[in-house]
Amino acid sequence: MNIYFDLSVAENYKSNSQKARVLTEDWVKRNSYCPVCGAESLNAMPNNSPVADFACHNCREEFELKSKNAISFGSKIADGAFSTMIDRIQADNNPNFFFLTYDKRNSKVTNFMLVPKHFMTENMIEKRNPLPSTARRAGWIGCNISLAQIPNHGKIYLIQNGISTLKERVINHWQNTLFLRKTKHERRGWLLDIMKCLDQIPKDIFNLQEMYKFETELKKKYPNNNFVKDKIRQQLQYLRDQGIIEFLGNGNYKKVQNENL
């Protein structure tokens, strides 16, 4: 991938935000492939499309682009209206998300990441305070997308720190996440939470007692569940069946080191 912007496409724009939008969207259109099926290019959706920014002509997957002038993504990315984002995530045709960071000074992309839509849930959308009465859009409520809430398994880098990832690895990584798309909404929430707990354990080999340390945290999320430890074991078994972790016996597990991640 060519990581540099074509500055000529934004010459007629004065607003910095408009320039950023045009440059990043043009870059994706010229450089990205479909990370789902490997098609060589993506089609831009009509301007102000309520669903997504890009679509694959081959597999029909849709993608929404969020960009940020920064070296790294940080813990969150600012987005538009809170209610619109919640509606989009809950919809049957909710898009996958591209997250892009760029170096404005050098006009180049630094990171380009895909988060499959089956990793996006409502609790990853943070509600911002309403705009004050003195603002032009008084009362408007925006949101942030909390990248910190997304498990590492759901962050698929096409470019990381300026270096492109092999297309085959990107597509394989996508394929390894598809078990989540096939699970029901409630169970998917539990699986994502358990995967996030796994990310917080620094070792590859861990045991049930280390997972049980997250019981209080999970109980706050699921106050009506009185059998959190049972639920933890159940989700670990499912993740084992999907090849995300390996059961070693006697309450011990190992994170599978997948070369595609």
C-alpha cells in the first residue's frame, strides 16, 4: 500500500475537517482492498450515506471510515451523534469499521485498522455531554467510540506503524473472527467481555483462578446473573472450541498464538 495522500484532491477545500475527510476517503478508495474476500478495490458509497462509506462489489460487505490525526489510535475516537451511532450498531445492516490514523505534517497514513461489525456493541459507544445553550447546535449529543473496549482479537491491522500487513494474513484474521457473527447477541456480549479479560492477563498460560478475579467486574455488567463463575467456564469452553485458547487440564489454559493476529 502507498501510505501517502494525494494532496491534489483537497486543493479546492478550505475547511481542515473537509480536507481530512476528502484525503482519507480518497486514500482508502485508491489503496485499500476488501479485507473480507480480497477483492482488489472498494466502491465509495454516495455522499452522506446513512449506512457506510465503502462497500465491496464482490462480497457486499460495507465499511464505515473513522480517521484521526495522530500517531496512534489512543483509547477512543470522536464520532458524530450518539443516537445515530447506536441505531447504526443495532441495525441488521450495520457496517464494519475502518479506523485510520494519519500524520498531517507528512501527509501519510500511520495506521489502518479494521474492526469487524461483530465486535461492535452498544457499550463501546460513549455518550458525550450535550452542547451548551450558547452553541450553534445547542443540546446536540455526540459520542466517542471506545477502542479500549474492543478485544485485541477484533483489531485487524492492514497497516501498523506505517508497515503494511500481508493481505493473506488480514483475510485469515478476519476468518478467525467469524464465529462471533454466528452467535446470538447476548452470548456475543459475554464472549467479548471474556476475550477482553484474557487481554488483561499478561501471560500466555493462565488458570481459572486468574479468570475468577474478573467476577466482580463481570457481575456489575450482568447484575441479574448469579452464576458468573459458571458463565466464565462456559465461555472459556466455547473459545477453546473455536481455537482461541487451548485447555491444558487441571484448570489451566493457554492462549493460542495465531500468526495472523
